[in-house]
Amino acid sequence: MAAKTRNLFGGGGGFARLAPWLMLIPGLGFYMLIGVGPSLATFVYSLTNATGIRGIPIGWVGFANYQEFLLEGARSRDNLAALRRTLIFMVLVTSIQFGVGLLMAVLVNQKLRGRLVFRTMFFVPVILGVAVQGLMWKLFLRPGGGPMDSIFGFLGLESQFLAGSNAFYWVIVVQIWANAGFTMIIFLAGMQTIPADLFEAAAVDGATGWKLFRNVTWPQLTPAVNTNFLLNIVGSLQAWMLFLVLTGYKNGTQVLGYVVYAEAFGQTGTASFRQGYAAAASIVLFALVLMLGMSANAFVKRRERKYMA
Amino acid sequence: MSVLIDNQPEPDIVIERMVPPRDPRARRKRALRKGISYGILFLFAAFYVGPLLVLIFASFKSLPEFFRNPTGLPESFSLGNFTEAWQLANFPGYLMNSLIYTGVATTLFVIMSVFVAFPIARGYVRGAGALLTLYVVALFLPPALIPQFQLILNLGLYNTRQGYILLFLINPIGLIILVNYIKSIPRELDESAAIDGCGYVRFVWSILIPLIKPAIATVTVIHAIGIWNELILATVYLTNDELYPITRGLIVFEGVYGSDWPKLAAAVLMLMMPMLVLFMFLQRFIISGLTSGAVKG
């Protein structure tokens, strides 16, 4: 261990010995200043009445922000509704995206003509960013003769899409569209590490189709399954940006992440920057992510022991 | 991990080899399975290509034509919407801003990060393990959004290019990718370079960096994509139209010309194009970057 920490370039002493530290400081310094520091300071701010306006003094308010956010009046009922909505969003996005991504991966992992085109097609939305993803779907879901509207009309259905009462579910559709390709890629990567002789052995034993998948692919896929499960849960709890582009801030549609942003930066319609309050809200969301993330992690570890033993 | 392009032997090749090809029942079953697979794939494909096609079609229509026929093929392919959107939306300005933010922040980040990753990977600084942990736990910290805003505000960097760039000088996953890659470079190299009298900075700059090009490419690409696509921070930190990156510019454009979908569609396509071109050429790095951050845990 001693040899490992020896700086080989330090022979000359002085500057040469300090060089690694000196050159490391800018990167590390920025990371502490902009990343870790502010991250931890969120707790501190959640106990104050900070605003987003320069020059207004900041005072301690204890846990009043949390109390107001969770327990007081009509606003807290809205907040709890947003919390419930965040959970629904998580459950739907996680389960559907997981299923769709897995199905895609299974399909494009076969020896089929054009599979690379399909893979690329499904993956591309991942790199487009919310502005493009959102606007593209706003056009696609345009009421009054838009593409989806035409399909709905053809089927004898009717919807106002993003302007209607089901807007929340349409955002879920777009969210899954935008990210299922990522889930697919992780599954694919997992599938390609499964040794081919496992399949050969199972095929010799007469296993085909579903049996092959159930008894060979699925258990062998455990690491990818677990990764996707965790990423989807944590990711969907924190996702809210498509709401910004697709629906804007409206009561009855927003998830917790959007509440934080809107309260902090005056987007609630009242133009007040309640950053202390928003910090408390973001800690509530953070606690939710941590709690659910850790339970999911424990569940995943148990699965690993079951399959990988 | 180049999932989109590689050609490893895959399960089905094996299975097909196992099944005696002359058995008509097995052959029929295989054909059926292939048919179903294609059926589902084309259904998904419609869902994926549909929105893009509609966008492309819309971008070529005149406004009256769009209202008559919002979905179908355009009557003619004129580029009028593109040139008009380009001028109306101050696109050159937005595009330039996006390029500046992405270029400057990514360059600074990557250079600084190599100098952080190298001594951590080698243990050349005391507490290297603890430092690495500091980057790993970043994924489990609360969001920095609000205190970050207070910091930038109090530094007087709100609504400035410098302030906005400052926000993008960190990326814990990128750093971890670099550390892992540097660990695969043999240490003997450092030793012989040091014996030959090569200085620390010169070693990192002219020997190490060329050797870790794949990792640098990966980190550069994922970091740059993140900045290019960023919308929220641009909304929070920039209020001056002249400073907007193209994502924010597009949303502003939507606010003003929201009902003029042909122009908006042209604008969206122009924002998308650089990303798609980049993806065509760099998909290997993009995919390895995006997944290596995820698969580690």
C-alpha cells in the first residue's frame, strides 16, 4: 500500500511533489463548490425562509416549511396529491417501460433482418432532450386533426390529449417513449453476455421459446434486470421536465419535482420565489427517492442471491 | 459496449442450428415466430417514427395547408419554413450560444477531470479512495438546484455566460469513467517516464491523454449532449434573450409562434439535426458512456 501512494514524479521535491495536488484542485474545487456543497446545503435552506431575490435577508424558520408543505391547508392537500401522483407516475412508468424495454430487447436480439435499424430507432429519442421530445409529441398529440386525433377519430374515440383531463397519462406515454430505448440497451447488453452454450444445452434438452426465456435468459439477465428496475424507479420519481414542455404548470397534473421547481422559481402563478419552502419540498422528494430506492435495492439483492448463487 | 453495432453470435443462430431444418413443423413454427416478431417490431416502429415523420411533413407545409391537412404528406417540399424560422427565432444567436456553452464547459470539464482522475486512479494523492467515494455518493445526494441558485446569485453570476458555464463543470459519472479507464493503463509507463525525467503535467498532457482517448471521447460526448439538451437550467439562470441556448430559444419560439406549427416543426428539426448527425458518427461512445454509468452498480 505504501508503494501505491508514492508519487513517481516527486523525485525533485518542491513543485514536482505537489503537482498532483495542485492540478487536482481546480476540478475538485468546482465539484465541491457547485456539486457537493449546494447538495448538502439543501437541508440547511429547507430550514429558512430564503427567497430567490438578492438582498432580502434570510432567517431561520425551523421546520415550518415542512409543516406547511405537508400539513397546512389547501396547499398541503395539493402537495399530498402531487406526492400521490408522483407515486402513480413511478409505478406506471417503471412497470411499462421495464416491460416494453424487455420486449424490444428480446425482439431485436434475434437474428432478424433490419434489427440494427430497429435498435437505433428505439434508442434515438434518449439523446434528443426534453425540448425536442416534448415539442415533437405536442405536434403528434395536437387536438383538432393531429395524427393521434385522426387515429382516435378513426376508432370512434375522442380525447383532448394534453389539454384534457387525461393529460397526465399522455405525459406518461411520452416519458416511456423517450426512455424505453435506454432500458432496451441495458437488457441487450446483458443478453449478449449470456454464454451461447447455455442455450445450446437447454435446446438439446428440448427447451424452446418461453421455456428457454424463463429458465435461461431471465435468470442470466439478473444484473440487467436489477439495474433497470432501480434506474427506472429512481429516474421516474425524479422526472418532471416533460410536464414543463407538454402541459405547463397546472394544478392537478404536476408531480413533486415540478412543484419544487415551480415554487422555487416563481412558476406557480404567484411569481413568488419561495426557495426555503421549495428546498423542504425537494428534501421530501429526496427522502421518497432514498426510501423507495433502498427498498428496491434490498429486493434486488435478495433476487441476486436467489439467482446468482 | 457497442450494442447497436456488434455482431456476436446470438442465441437464435444457435437454436436454428439445433432444429433440423427439414422438419416442416419446426420450420412453420419458426416462420410464425418471425412473423409475430416483425409484427410487434413494426408496431413499435410506427410509434417511434410516426412523430418524427409528422414533424418532417409539417415542416414543409404552408400554414393553410397544415390546417387543411395536419398529418399527411406535404404538397410540395419547399424550405421556406426553415429559412423563416431561422431568421424569426434568432436561431443563429441561440445556436452560437449553445455551441459556446457546450464547447467551453466540456473542454474545461474534461481537462480538469483528467487531472482529478489520474492521481485518484493511481493513488498519487493521499486519501485517493475517499476522494473517489466523494464522487460515487454524488448519485445519492439531494438535488443541488436551490443552493446552487443562491450561490450563483450571490456571486453576481446570475444571467451571465460565465455563471451558466460554471454549472456544467461537474459530472461525477464522467469522472468515474475516467478513473476506471486510467486504471487499465499500466503503471510501468509512469515509472519509465518519471525515470526519463518527464514532469507530471507533461506526462498527463502528452502521454496519458493520448492513451485514454476512448474514455475521453465517451465522457466528452455524454457531457456535451447533456449541456446541449439542457432546458431547465437555461430557464432558471438566463433571462436575457441574447444568452439563451437553442433549447430555451425553441421554447420561447413556441410561446410566440405556437400555433404556426410548420415553422415550429422546422425549428425543432434544426435543433435535432446536430444531435442526429453526432449520433450517427459517435454512437459507440454515446452508448458506452450512457450505459457504463448505469451498469456499474
